[in-house]
Amino acid sequence: MGYIGINLGNVKVSNRSAILKLLNDRGAMSRKDIAAELGLTPATVTLICSDLLSQGILCEKGELEEAKRAGRRKVLIDINYQYRYVLSVRIEVVETSIAISNLKGKECYITKLRTDGTMDPEMFLKKIANESKSLMWEHGIGKEMVLGVGVSVPGTVNRNLGISQHAYRIWKEPVSVGDILKGFLNLPVIVENNVKAFAEAELIYGNGREQENLLLVKWSPGVGSAIIIGNRLYDSQNSKTAEIGHCTIEKNGKLCGCGKRGCLETRATTHAIAEAVRSVCTERTMPVLYQMVGGDIGKINVENIMQWIECGDEGMWAVLDDIFEVMARVVMNTVTIIAPGKVILYGQMFESQTVMNRFIKKCKEYDPSISDDYLVKSRLSKKIEYIGPLSVAVNELLYHTGSSEE
């Protein structure tokens, strides 16, 4: 085949994306400094920035404070994070969060509803759409002010088609989440696996701006993971991510929701943890916990796990430490293989400092050389209810393909 030349449209989109990501990572910069940093000509940067300024995606932030010199002073430009809102939908096993925020995750309004896996998926998504419309109306946000919708769900997702292929413990069959929500909301919809969505958030808003290689570990209600290599999210060709939750820890073990047996999730989900404690909790084996629940072991459940896990019962910890040990073993084996710059921990379980300390202690028993700042809690933990879906929408609809007006 003969040479067919460079696709100038693709080059423009690539340069545009590079400029936006640089400004997101570094903050306000002058056009000249952007050109120098990215190796682009000043004319190219000026042309792209002028286009973005005219659309309202960028804004001028004033002149750069610098020593007096002859010639024109540098004018700083930055992303206009008020350009559009993003609707974020985070579907988890127990609860679904719906939020609307600006492009940086601020000015955020949020509502929640219980996830109902027994309901017809289309009807449940219609319920989400109706709640989304109510949230927008309540805060005076019209559809024309919204860039698009980001959705995160557990399990395997085909992002290109917007299909949840198997949302563990929610839907067993494929669900066309993107098409269904787009039909109800008449907005662009991007669908992604929940852990991969949070990994994109780390790239855009968190540790990914500082570290090239990261391992993300989510603990709650299930166990998930994602790998970032060279500032890029690892993704296999079959739309699967690096799921440590489905590493086999026991031959011929319990049947997992993924269809395999003996997965880490069969022991380390919050449901499995609660079940393991309930199964051996008596007044003799766990006196502190037993008294705390008034002898009703049915009260030892996932809804109040953060309360009873802090009770300090030694009998309870004899059970939990075995689970923590298995969890730490899988994580540290993964670390040995991919050698990330940091391990980022997030999720309900890691919100407990007691859990964090005991888990890290178990990890250090496998590798005493790891530093105190190697396994760290995500700085985005407080935004977990919406930051992942927000990030996939911003990345896809603003950074990669341009604004909805283009």
C-alpha cells in the first residue's frame, strides 16, 4: 500500500488533548510555555487555544508575574472547569449514587438510591434517569449545560459499546446501559468498570499526575484492582481489567459470582466477612462483639460493618486476620509482578484506620522493605461516590474527542 499521508484531523485532536491534559496537571500556563513543554510550534498552540477559548473550554487567568522585561508579557490560560456539568452515576451492589458536578468534581450535588438487582435492568435504569432529571431540575441545571453522563458498574464492561457484560451480584446478563440511558436522558453516555473508572480519576485528578506506574486496590463491597503503566490504564482486548478479586486462593473453593471457584472475593467481600464472623460469633468466642449486638448476631451485617469491625474483640480479629492475610498475599504477589511506584488503596474497608493499619502490617510481613508511604489511601476517597464516572466522561467527551459542540 502506498503512503496516504498524515490525518491532520487526528493530529489536531491529539494536540488539543495534550494541551488540556497538561493544563489539568500543571494548572495555568502561558501559550509559549505550553508550546515548549509539548514540543509544538507557538502558532499551533495559539490556534488550538484560540479555538478552545472561543468555545469557553479555556479561560484567561491574567498575566504571569515575572521580572520586568521588554516585549509582550505572558498571559496565563487555564481550563474553565465551569464550562459544563457532568452527570455521574455509580452503580454498586448495595447502593447507586447519582451526582452532578463541574468538570473538577466541585459544586457537587448528589442523591442516592438502593441498587435493585431483582428489578428489570431497563426499569432500574429508567429510575436512575428520572432521579437524574430531578436532581438537575432541583439545582437549575438544564440539559444544554451538561457535557454528558459517566456511568461505572462492577464487572466486565465493553466501553466502546456501552454494555455491562456481567455486573457481578447485580445483573447476570449483558445490559446496554449506554443506549438505554441515552434514550432516557438524550445525552452522551460513557460506561466503564467501576475500578477502571476510579483509576482514570487517579490519572486525571490524583496520584497519576505524579506517578507513572500505579496499582489500585478497591475493597468494598467486593475486591477490585486496576493497573496504570506509563500513565496509561492497562486494558486487555477482551475488556477485562486486572481483577485481583478473582485470583484463585483455594482449589475447589466456594463458587464465585464470576463463575469460577475459590476466588479471593469468596472470602474478602464485605458480605463474606460478615458471614465469616457471624458463623462463629457466640458469647464465649466473641464476648465484646456479642454484647455490642445484644446477642443478635443478625445485626452483624454489611450495613453496619464499620461499627462492629472497630469493637476491638480479639476473637473477631482472629477470624478477620486470616482474611486480611490472604488479601495481603494476593496484593503483594501482584506488586512483585508489576512493580508499581505506589499502591493506592480505597473503598469502604480502607476508610477504617484500624483496617488500614492491620492490612499494611500483613503486607509488610511479606515484604519488610516496603516504605511507609508505599501503600497509601487515595486522596480521592472522599469523592468516591462520583469521581470515577466523572473522570470517564471528562476523559472521553472533553479530552479525547472534543466538546459536544464540535
